[in-house]
Amino acid sequence: MIDTNLEVAYLVGLLIASIIRKYFLKGMTQKEKMEAIKGPDGPLMILVAIPMFILPLLYIFTQRLDFANYELPLGIAWLGAPTFAIALWLLWRSHSDLGKNFSLTTDTKEEQTLVTTGVYKKIRHPMYTAHSIWGIAQALLLQNWIAGPTFFLASIPLYIRRIPREEEMMMKEFGDDYKEYMEKTGRLLPKL
């Protein structure tokens, strides 16, 4: 029997993540948000939103996905809560450190600067790292082969497509400064 408190922990994390994202999107115009959806990554971003939001809610509030349930030892499953907390901290921190440089698209803004402080001092794409950690937490807390690991798995094609384009854009915008930054930092994890 799956502990429903795990689902509550997930919902709390999802609520906090939604508040973080909403807070940092508040200065963005509707036009900017629509550009992201209509842009080249829009379909992938929408596909990632399904296992990020819709499948977990479907799993928690209906029995439609029960056929795909699995059960982890409770001690392992509960590691999902602190894992989600780490993801939320990193999600907030990466948005906060980016400040006015945050964008939903891979285009640079006129006043954009190269951020190399805070979590960006060690990791070039900490927001994607936060989402990956969230995906691991989701698989631990939502013990279902459809609702659990699919956010992590669905994110991989988005990252494979988007990260190289973001880095190419940053090299065009910031040249040698970005190349030097790349040498000092890891893409998704700090360099050892």
C-alpha cells in the first residue's frame, strides 16, 4: 500500500514550484510567454508539462493509472521529499540569480548580461539541473511507472535540443567571456 503522505509531499512541492515560477514570470509580458510556446521548443515544452503537471495530478486524484503502480521501501520513497526540497531551492536560486536575464526563449535580451555568480558560478544550466532533481523526486514520491519517472525522461529530449542552442547563442553574445566561463563550469553539475 502506497503511503498517501508521499502524494501530499509531492503536491506541496508542486505548489511551491508553481509559486516560484509564477513569481519569476510576473514581469514577463503575455507576448513573451506566447513567443516561447510558439518558438521551436514550444511543442517539447508542452510535452514536458504533461508529465510535470498533468500525469501526477491524474495519478493522485484518479485511479486511471493504478495499473502502473510500483512500491518502493518507505525509507527510500521518503528520500523524495528532501530531494524535492533541493530541487525547489535550486529552482528558486537559479531564477533569483538570473534576475532580469531570465527568459523562456533561447534569445538574448537587449540588456542581457552574463551571469557567473551564485549557482551559476559552478553550473551553467542550474534550472535544468533543478528540473532533473525534481524528476528524481517525482519518481520516488509518485510510485507509478507513468506518473513517476516520465517527467525526468521527457525532459531529456528538451535538454538535448535546447542546451546546445542556448550555449551557441551565449557564445555569439558574449564570445570569449562565455568560452572562459564554460571552461570553469559544468553544464548540469559542477566540474570536479
